[in-house]
Amino acid sequence: MLNTSLGYLNGLIKKKLSLDELEDLLFNMGFELDDVKGDDIAIEMTAERPDLLCVHGLARAINHYLGEKPKEYKTKKSGYQVIIDKSVSMRPYTACAIVRNIHFEDEMIKQLMQMQEKLASTYGRNRTKSAYGLYPLKGINFPIHYIAKDPKKIKFKPLGFDEEVTAIEIEQTHPKGKEYNWIAKNWKKYPFFIDDKDNVMCMLPYTNSEDTGKIDETTTEIFIECTGVDFENVMNVLNIFVTMFADMGGDIYSLEMVYPDKRIDSPDLNPEKINLKKCNAEKRLGLRLSDKELYSLLERTGYIIKGNKIFAPCYRTDLLHEVDVIDDIARAYGPGNFIPEFPQISTIGNLMRNTRIETKVRELIVGLGFQEVFTLILTSKEEQFGKMRLEGKAIFLDTQVDKSINMIRVSLLPELLRVLKTNQHYEFPQKIFEVGKVLFPDKKSETRSRESTYLALIISNSISTYEEISSVLNSIFLNLNISYKLKETEDKRFIKGRVAKIIVNGKERGIIGEICPKVLDNFKLDNPTTGFELDLDFLN
């Protein structure tokens, strides 16, 4: 959500817009005017565009949409250095810049603070992935040192404080220290920016210094630092900041980032070359476009055209695929300009092939006396691997509220055993199954993951045997008119000598057998249990 005023926004764009005109224009761009109170407005922005979290970024996008040519941003060399010490292993990356000839005013400072907080909470993942600081350049002595130190041995005056405190006290006394101390709970040292005369500029991830980190209306030159655990992330955010200041009339100066093993000039404002096939755009949008029309639409959404080559501006962080560029073309064309057409062929809606197959499988198994269950796709490493006596690769959650939920499932069998565990007070035998999605890491895939549909089925009873579960498997394949083979194997989830691979068309498609007593003990199950798991994707 972007909060500003219509008057301030109109002061930044080439054409003064009424509220209705702004609402229509935002709709065409893919955004929404959410709330209006007098001159104050709130605009709902799409989550993938962090460059629009400041009114100056939105004004730039509107000006492009209204016909202003996109520009390339240039830097000048400052001759200054930022020296990164190897001790900042907890937050190892930083990108910095200087901007001169800025003329701040009260509303501009409010917008800057809003943008800084929103970027840190969204693109910076609540300061865990990256955080940012801005400082008046006056009074800073270069080179600046980015270094980790013992917070018990550092004293400085935090932003908003009248007196110096020991850095370790900030976690208990400063509002930002209280809010974000969970990030640093295992840190023994904390990262600091310290200038060449030992003046503390900031303590990460909390606060700037009151003496060196407070911007006001007299500030005309600023130092910007972005720090985090991902280098691309901090470079992207720095580009968003410096291009915003350049649009305000500022001049961007680069700094030499001196890492222990390399030297980098920061920022890097070179636009990125985009590979776009016009035929793909026309096919997806149902349009016929000349090269001139295509380039004009791209320029309306900020792309830079050089001859017949397309470049994305340095502040765009959201372009992952050709489809993202095509989406921008659609926005520039305008949703209201697409003319609906009736298809030349009349069709009747129907179920997809894989849905029909899954429905048939479900009906077969229900007919064999089984009850269908549905479990969550999010689960835990302990359930999927630990209790099943397995090791394997999976897609794990970066952060989670519930510590017992930390990955996406790669198997349905442990989830069925967990269902069985919570239903042991019901009458036996218990026969349950599930048809559901599992997800595997796959570096070759565009999404770095591969989704499959699995069938898992278990029988729990005092006399459950391999022969019983294999007869169920045989019935399913007979009804589907599919040939298969069983090949003896070893698997820690199952009893040795009572387990087999399921082979279809020469490929391993699943596993069947009697569940190992150690696995049953891990799930606190008393009765013998048999089961199988089958990848259904070969049916499609």
C-alpha cells in the first residue's frame, strides 16, 4: 500500500490528473486506488514491484505511461571506499552509494521513511534478508568500515536518543531493537558501519546513530547502505533507492566495495537485455503488432529500446520470465482496448484427462472398501524422513510460524501413518488412501521444482500381510488394464523380504510392502500395517 496525496503526486507527473483520471490510469497499469480521504490517497500496489513503494517511483511509471521516454541512469566515481571485514559473516553483503544535490522537504522525507520501512518488511523479509540505512554525507570520514564487533564494547547514541548507550542495551531500550531482536538471537557479534574516525554510523539490524544517521531538510548529500544475506537482493534495493533520488534531481556517485577477496563498484545501473519473441507476445495477447507498436508499448512501461534490442531498467526486480514482459505489454495496451472475439470452434467444457483418471482410481479404491483422507501438503522433516528412517532431498520453508511445519511433502505414506496414529481408537481393520500432490527439488525445471500426483494406500489390522496389500494393487491395475511387475528390493521403511518395487513399462513407479516395526514404533502404532505408494503421472 502506497500512501500519499493527490497534490504531491500531481506535482511529480507531467500531466495534472483528476481523481477519476488517476483511478482509470492506475487500473490500466494494474494497480488500484484503494482509499480517498480529502487530498490523501492510498494506492494498492502489486507485491512484485518494490520500485513503486515510493510515490516518486510511481510518478516515474505514470510519466512513462503518459509518453515520457525512459532514460538510462549514470554514475560518477566518488573515489571513496567501503571496506567489508570478513567478521560480518552473519550479514556478509553490502552495496553502497552516494547521492549529491538533493533538496529535501518534509513530504519527501516522509515518503522516504515510508519506502524504507515497506522495502525492509517486504523485499527485505522483515530485515532478515536485507535492511537499509541513509545518512547525511556531511561529517562521514572515508573509508567506511563494515565490521562485526562485540556489542558490549561499543557505545553510541541511537537514533532518537539523547545519550549514549552500550550497543547491547539497544535490544532492550530502543523500539527497533525490541521489534527485531529475534533476528540476532544467536549472534555473538553485531555488524556496524563505522567511519574512519571510529564514529559509529549504525548497528544492524536495528538503528542508525543520532549523530551521523539523521536526515533533515538541510541535508543535500547522502550516503546509502544496503546490507543482507543475498548480494543480488542488496544490489537491487540500492538501485531502487539511487534511481529514485536521481529522479528527484540528484547525482549518483559510485563507491568501491572492498571485500576480503574482491573489489566491486557499487551501484551497477546497467540495464538488463531482455529476450522477447514478438510472436509469443502476439499469440498470448491475441494481437498483431508492428515492431514500432511493440517498442512503443514497451517504452510506456519503462523499457529502454536501443535499435531493435530491449533492455529492462536497473530498478526492475520482478522480471523472471518472458511472460512478465508480455504482461507489461498488455498493461500498456490497456485492458479496455482488447476486443472480445467469439472462438471459431464451439467446444464443450470437460474434465482434463488426469482428473478423469484420478477420479476413476478413487472410485476403484472406494469400491475395494477403503476410505479416502486428505492431508496437508506442508509437513515436517521429522515426519517425512526421520520417522520413516530415510534420507532425501526436499523443498524446505525459509521461515515458519509453526516449527513442526518446515517442508513440502515428498511422500504420502508418512501422512497416512500420522492419520492412523490419531484414529487408533476406532475399530480395526482400518483401510485408508489418498491421491494427492507431492513436490520435489528439480534444478532443471524453470521453477526449480517438480510436481507429481501420488496414490498411497495402507491397511492396518492384527493380521495385515503383504499378500493382502498386493491383491489390492493387482485389482487396481487389472481394472485400469495396465501391466506391471514387482521386483524385490530393500527399503528401511519396510520389512526385509516383504517389500518390492512397482515396475510399469520398465520404470520404477512405486513401492509396496509391510511397514517396518521400527517405523510403526516411531508413529506409536500397535497393529501390523501394510501399504504401497504409486506415482500416477505415468497414466497421463
